Amino acid sequence: MDKRVDALRVTACFMVLLLHISGASIHAFGPAWWGANFWDSLSRSCVPLFFMISGAMLLPKSESLFDFFKKRTIRIVLPLIFWSCVYLGWLKYNGVHTGNWVVAILTGPTMFHLWYFYAIIGLYAFMPVLRRFYQNSTAAERTWVLVVWFVASSLYPLFQSLLFDAQCGYLRQGLLAEVYHFYYFGGYVGYLLLGAMLAERKGSVKGGLSLFALASVGTMAATYIYSKRLGVPCEFFYVYLRPLVIAAGIGLFMAFMGMQKGNSSKALRVTSDATLGIYCLHPLVIDPIFMGHGWIHLTGRPWIDPLLAAIGVFIVAFVVISLARLVKPLRWIT
């Protein structure tokens, strides 16, 4: 596997942990708010990066529908079912009424972070169509689709929210969807195409990191300004389809693609292979272990603690998942 992709996957996974840890302090102004805003803004492109990696890895490939969905079922559906049951069991153990588990799993994520599996199922269902388009289209046609997607799914909803919503904002295509039916360009599907297109080009470490830094700082500043205007913290600019978040994802993806090509080291490959399990497990490490023992606030400094906690959670989750992956059948769910 390309070491650039493995390194990017590990980075995106770590950013998820950093986001979820720092996000705990973002809902109320106070001493920890600016630190939370900084780390949250810096890590917001994590999920877009996962989508972009999927696009880069899958769109150029050719395989039968049967092979494609067989592999995806093993990779996505089995972990979804297993981890949904884990969290339903955890909730029940803590006195939460979970109802019918089959219905609970079919109707939505049983824990907040599992939403990603449901989103990727929808994207994979569309993947054969998008793959056919990608492999048989010109660069101009792909660019056209991306531009329309960006306008319909990101830019227009942003301005519509800012102009017509006096509260914290929402994400709707409004007139573009309701009248012009631009909902065909909605959602995260553009990230798949974006990742595949960027992976074809020679990246730039310096240029990519500069774009990532500028977009992340922009997200942080916009969040502060908008929150102060409303008088309450607002995550409006954190949404994964906001223009600045898209720009940050593009920047970081470009930076990694600008690194030297080569095969992954064994350590990097093992860590990359464990990222799915780390993603699934990490709330159980954060909540009962790190929060339960007060390790989220090790130094009492809000600019440092989220980073230290994220490193600790990543290490603990990695050790647990790596041990689990020593048992071959458990690799299907981790």
C-alpha cells in the first residue's frame, strides 16, 4: 500500500479523536472554549479525508458488482453490526432503554460516531455509477461535476443560512433542490470524486499545508465571530460540507500526495489497518477510562490537554485493537 495513503488514514483517524475530545468544551463559553475551538477547527476535515481516501482507492479500480459489494459488506456491514451491538450493550449496562436491537441498528447509529457507516453505505451504493463516470469522463467533465457539487452542496447552502436563518444555521439546498432539482449533486459524494482527482495529480507539501492552515484558521475565526454575534457557541462552520472545511481537506490531501511515493513500513501498515477499529472503539476509551479517571485534563491547560488526551486515547485504542487483530476472525470487525 502507498505509504502516503496509509499515513493520511492514520492522521485522519487521530483527528477524529482530537475532534471528539476537544468538542466536549465547545458548547459553552469559558476558559476552555478557545482551545476547543482551535483543535476542533484544526481537525474538522477528518471525515472528508476518509471519504476522499475511499474515492482515491476505489474509483480507478475495475471489478464486478459482486466482488465490489462482497468486499464492502465484509469491510462495512459486519463491523457496523458488531459495534452497534457493543454500544447497545454498553447503553443497556448503564440503564438506557435500548428497545429492539435489530430495529435500533436498522434505523440509525446506536452511538454518535457510527453515523459514518450509514453514510458510507449510501456512498458505496452509488459507487458503481460514479466509478463508470470517473473512468470514462474527461478532466473537464469531472471538474464540472465538482464545481456544481460545491456550489449546490456547500456554497449556496452557506449563504442561504447566513442570510435567512437568524439562529445557528442549517444545511439546505433550498431553491436549488426544491425548484431546480440540484439535489442530485448533494451530500458527500463529491468528496469521492475529489479524492480520486487529487490523487492523480502531483501534490505539494508546502502548498497543501498552507491551504490546510489557512482554511482551519478561517474556520476558527468564523466560528468565533458567528458565535459572538449569536451570543452562544455555534458549530455552524464546523459542518463537513462548509467551504472552509472542504478547503482544509483538499489542503491536507494535497500535502500527503506531495510526499515521496513508496511502500508503507510494517509499523505504518499495521497502524493503518487498525484505524477502523480505533475509530469504532475510541468512545469507550474516552468516556469510562480517560474521563472517568480525569485524564482528559492532565495539565489543566485547555490548549494542551485535548492533544495529550487524543494521543493517549489513540495509543490505548491501538493496543486493544492490535491485540484483537491477532485473532484472524476479529480482523473482519476491527
